[in-house]
Amino acid sequence: MSITEKAQELGVSLEAIEPGYLNLCIRSGNQLITSGHTSDQKGVLGKDVSVEQGYAAAKDCAQKILRSVYNTHGTLDGLKVVKVLGCVYSDGDFTDQHLVINGCSDLLHELYGKEGDGFHARSALGFAALPTGAAVEIEAIFEIK
């Protein structure tokens, strides 16, 4: 089964996205670089959003990223996940950003393999605010193999 087929089986929508103000995914050489994709979940981790809800929000971001990559590249196959940057709308005392961003990493591991092309570098950072009040925003870099 291809990565694209597996993603669809996991419920990842690959429908075309109407272009917005910025490019959601751009190809540069042999890389696909995404803009930040925000979660539908709103709110502050450590205040009104739980780690479990944040994990689901990060998974939502990953699904949106995959959709943008697919719409730019035409497939999810033949890619290596290089880098993920996860931003978490966090209360001042919240320190579990890494557990939240695991929602994104775990989906990428499921598709590309934890020890193979899905084994990526990652940062998980807390922010005082994110656009539109989103709980999570994530961007990613993929290598075209």
C-alpha cells in the first residue's frame, strides 16, 4: 500500500485546497516547505485545553500539512520528513509542548515509519498567542527522494 493510500485509509483528506493569502506549500529544489497550519481547536494549553485535546489538534495540523503537500506535489509517496516545528498556545506554566506535538509526529511516524523516512528533527515551543487563537500551529519540511 502506498503512503498516499495509507493516508486516505487513516482519514486524511487530499481534496484540493483553494489558494489563500500565502502559499501553503512550496517546492524549493528537492524540498517541500509548508507554511504554518493551524488547528481547528482554539484555546490555551494548560488553561482551557488539555494535553489530549492538544495532541488531537497537532494531529489535525499534520493532516492539513499532508493535504497541502499532496496538492503541491501530487503524491505523498517518495518523501522523507526532515523537520517539524510545533507551536503551542501555552499558559505560562505549561511545559508539555512536546507531548502535544507528538500528535503530529505520531501520524508522520505511522505513515513514513518511525525509524525510516518519518524519523524527523523537531522543535516543540510554547507561545503566548497564535493566529486566530489556535491551540496549535505546525510547519514542516519534506525532502523529495
